[in-house]
Amino acid sequence: MIPGWDGAKAMKASKFTDAQKAFILKQGEEGIPVAEVCRKAGISQATYFNWSEAE
């Protein structure tokens, strides 16, 4: 057992700020195809839709 480690896994910090996420989502809402928005942002479509559900 590693001292100070309780066995829980920590979540990885997002590489996108809330403002960046909002900007990416807004592009999709403005009519740009989601696939194109995701490709340019370097995220999966699943991530895009997870973010949109969280808003």
C-alpha cells in the first residue's frame, strides 16, 4: 500500500476552461456542424454532447 493513498482514483483535470467549453458549444448552436466543431476543437462528439447536457 502506498502511504497517503486511499485507493481512490482522482479525476483528470480538464484541459478546457468553462469559457472555452461555452465557446465550443455556442458554435454548434449557431449552426456549424457538430462534427466540424469537434474536429477543430480536438474533442469527440460524445464529449461535446456530454458538455451540452451539463449546461
